[in-house]
Amino acid sequence: MENEVNLSPQESLQIIEQTIQRARNRFADISVYFILWGWLVFLACMLNYAFIALGLNDIAHSVWWLMPLGGILSGIIGYKQGNKSAEAKSYIDNYVIGIWVGFLIMLVLCFFISIKFGMETGYFLLIAAMSWGTFCTGFIIQFRHMIIAGIAGFILSAISIYISFPEKQILLALAMICVYIVPGYLLKHKLKNQSA
């Protein structure tokens, strides 16, 4: 134990705060994912709703084929960011990654639940799952806006139970604004202010 360093409580707290701040900066840097997926799903929801309102039910659901495009773009962005950053991952990074991997698993489950029990249940679970991811991420990196966004998403998820299908598209679009788009831009703005 020759290498043991005795830190004062203030020094320990400062190290913890610096670790959290570094994690915030990294997640602000990847706010592009929140913004990308927020706008992509928002667009798909609004187009789907418009096609249904115009009586074009046969093509209404085809807009969801935009989602693989989002996956490809996310992969490209992740690859480019991975090449830029050689920093070691912290526990906070691993926790947040775990939350979003869990979200992806829940997303697959939502798909199968929607097939079995209908879109009524699927939308409730989808909004709840993405709200959970945002809420937990905000809690871990101590970013109040994400916590509030997650809570707003939970409320919208509960409201989705009482809304019929075509209007669920508008509710999901609203959830994307609350849970992904606004927090994404706030994270991006925070990073710009800190680096200025």
C-alpha cells in the first residue's frame, strides 16, 4: 500500500465532480444522436399521420423505412467519433452505454409486443422506454434538463393509453421533441458554452 494517497473530503469531491463534468462533455459531444433520432422519428410520425389523414393508408407505414437510414447515419457518426476520441471509458460512460443498449433491447421487444397486442401497447412502451433512457442518462450525468425531459416523456407515455391510433403519431412526435430534440440541443449548447 505504498502508493496509497490520502485525499481530503474536498479533494475527493472535486475528483468526483471533474469525472462527472468530463462525462457531461462527452455526452454533450454526442448530442447529435438525440437530435438525429429525434428529428428522424418526428418526421416519420408526422408523415405517417398526414398519409393516414389523406386516406393513403397503403403507403402510410412506409415512412418507417427511414429508421434504417438513422441506424446507418448513427453508425457512421459513431465510427468517426470513435476515431477522434482515444479517452478511456469511465464507469459513467459504461452506465450510460448500458442504459442505451437496454433501450435497444426494449425497442426490439416493443416491436414484437406491437405485433402481438397491437400498436396501442407498443406506443406506450416505446415512449416509456425512450423516456427511461433519457431520464437515467440525465440522472447519471446530473443534467437536470434530461431528467425533466424523461419525466415529461413518462407523462406522455401514460397519456398515450387514452388516445386512438392516428393521434398517437402526433403524441409520439411531441415525445420526440420533449425527450430527444430539446435535450439534444441543450447538451450541444452547453458544450459550445464550455468550450468558448
